[in-house]
Amino acid sequence: MLKAMTHRVRGVAVALWHAAERAVNRAESQQTLQKRFAQKSGCRGDIIDALTHFLTSESGASVATAALVFEIDDFRNLEEIYDAEVTEALLEKVCCRITPHLRAADTLARIEAHRFAIALSPHRRLDLEATIELSGRLQDVMSEPFVVGSKLIHTTISVGFALASPEEKQTPKELLRAANIAQLEASHAGPGTIRSYNSAMHRRIKFRDSLMSEVQTAIEKGQITAYFQPQINLQTLQVTGLEALARWVHPTRGVIAPAEFLPAFEQAGLMRLLGFKMLSDSLEALATWDKAGLFVPKVSINMSNAELRNPNLVDHIMMELDRFEMSADRLVIEVLETVVASNGEDIIERNLSALAGLGCEIDLDDFGTGHASITSIRKFSVNRIKIDRSFVTHIDRDKDQQNMASAILTMANGLTLDTLAEGVETLKEQAQLTAMGCGFMQGYALSHPLPLHAATAWISQYEAKQHGPSHLRRVQ
């Protein structure tokens, strides 16, 4: 009895000692983590120094060097999910994981926040192809989940690089800046992208930066508006809805596409305001078509992470539906597959479940690019998956494309989900998708995105052509 009690006391004491040790370690970690990390991983100055050495070395014209910059995709989401200690520990592990895959003379440094740079030492085989191959290897290395404490964190990286050009004679700072610009372009194109620097990138970045000062007033002045792209049922050819796509009708620059101005809205923290404008324009369009006797079953709106995290989102949508006297089943919420695949936030799941409960449909956008699991598709109440255009292009003559699309369609059928092909650009692609059993489509083969008045005219003309001019039938 006494012996057993002694063992228990010892066990409790050891447990308390370990708990105290962990508490001390956590306290020490919080106070010194950033300092130790900076000392360990280097900084921007180390990259500049290394590039200076590489560019001035007498290795001969046939030997090349390069600057490479990469960034963890959607790092802001990770910062909102995990505390600072976890995210800093993750960043520290990045260097430990990447370093073994570099050559001894290469220099790796964290240059800001979640952005890293590598000065690639001169090598005779360091050309465009070799640097792309290295970038791909780094992406593969980073795709393996990180274990941080009890957390399992999945990451992807976007990579940009700039090769030193003997003709242009760049300075180390210019070379690093070029790699930064290429990385911004990669990040802008989507998670897991690789970009090599070219001079056109600089002009695009400068253009987007110039929009930053105008984004606040753009919505207030009515310059941001919805354009609408039709969607049809591939079997009946009836119009089943239109997707609302944001366009900036700039007074001097003309119509600006989202790819150009969305980064400015994200940086300004105005994505929720932009989403509210798209919702209002979409419901107003439905009211306009109803009044004109052109019944359109549904309109689709895209929702970003920022919008889906809004705790008042559902109330706002209900209020807008009431204001326009619309039923919830006429509104489709489009969510990127990357949101569903990587999100562990209760607020997003609650919002989407509540919207589905109201009667709104949920479309999973860009399917095939975000690695969403079947479990997450079910959890987020998805009704339809939108097959990304990367699987649709040339599907009429590319067997690999057909096999990929067929696999997606088989999975969707097994889950009793509808399917819509995005980016259908030719009638042959449309015919192939129809033969394969895809449910719906949108794309240039049907129509470009149109402003409200042009979309109204298009609907009228299309339905008259399909069903005759006498009347337009309601699509169930």
C-alpha cells in the first residue's frame, strides 16, 4: 500500500515537474523566439551580400546565379487560426526543412513576415529549366505537413525567381527586387504557382499598386459593378442562372478585371464591402429580369474568406433577400475549393450551413485545384462542383483531359452532386462535355460576362432562339 502510494506521489511529482518545465519553455519561447529565429535564419542583408559575392565572382560568363523568393500561401488564414507562437515555430521549421535541399554555397533567409529568399550560387547548369525544377522540388518539400506541437499544418508555397542576366548587369538589389515581383505575380495567380521574372511583371505590379489609392472611393462612386455570365443546362440548353462577376468601370482606364484590382481590395480590407455590392447588384438584377418577364432561376455570387468569416453575414443576406423580395433558393453562394479544403474555422462552416438551411445553394468553385476531401464537401453542404477550366480546355481532343474530367464526373455522380464546367470556349468542348454527362456549363462558347443591360438583352435573344419568341418558360 505504502509502496503503491509512493509510486503515485512520484508520478504526480514528475508530471508536475514536466508541466512546470513546459511552462518555462513556453515563456522563454514567447520572449525570445523572434530574436533566436532572426539570428538563425539570416535576413535580407545576407541575401544581398551573397548576391553581391556571386555577381562579382570571376566564374566566367557561362556560369549563372539567381535570386529566388517564396511565400507561404494564405498565411493570414494560418495567423487567424493559430496563435503567434505556433506560426513563428512553423516559420522556423521552414528553414530547417528547406536548407538540406540547397547547395552548400546557397544562402537562405527570411526577408519579411512569411517571405523567404534564396541566393543561388553560380552554377553552369543554372538556367530557366533548372530553376523551375528547383522551385518545384521546394514546393514538394513544403507540401509535406508540418508538425508544430500537437498541430498538423498543411502548407503550399508560391515561388518567384529572377536569373542574373549578363546583358543587363543587374545589381544585387535589382535582382532580389525582380524575384520579389515574380513572387507577387505567382501569389496573385494562385496557390502553388511558380513565376520567372520578366519586365512586363513590373508594369503590372506598378499598375495594381496605383489602384490602391482609389479602391475606397470606387465603390462609393458606383464604379464597381456586377457583370453577368450565363449558365445553361447542357441537356435542355435552358438558361439556369448567371454568375455575378465584379468589374471596375474606371473613368479613365476603362473596364478593369478582378485579377487586376482584387489584390488592392484585399490589402485595403474591403473584400466584405465588395461582397455586399455584388450581392445587392445580383438581387437587383433578378428583380429587373423578373419585372421584364425574363425569369432567371438563380444568380451566383462569389464569397471570399473575409466575407465568410463575417459573423453577421447570414443576417445581412436575409435582410437583402427581404429587401428585394427574393426567396433564398434563387441565390447561389460560390466558395473556392481551397477554402473548403484548408479551412478549420467554425464560423465559416456555421455560415455556410446556415445559408444552406435558408435554401441557398452552395457551389464549389475551381474544383480540382484545392484538394478538397469528400468529408469536407459534405461538411460544407456543397450542392454542385464547378470543374476548373484547366480540366476543360481542349477536352474535345485531349485524352488526358477527358480522363480527368470523367473521374470528377464519376465522383460527383456518386455523391449525387451536380456539375458545371467553367471556361468552355468552343462548341466542340461543349459537345464533349454534354456527351460525358456534365450537367451545366458557362464560358465564352456561350457568352462573355455582360453588364446588366447587355445580359438582359442576351437572355431575351437566347430564349427566343431556343423556344420561340412567343413566351419564355420558367425553368424549374
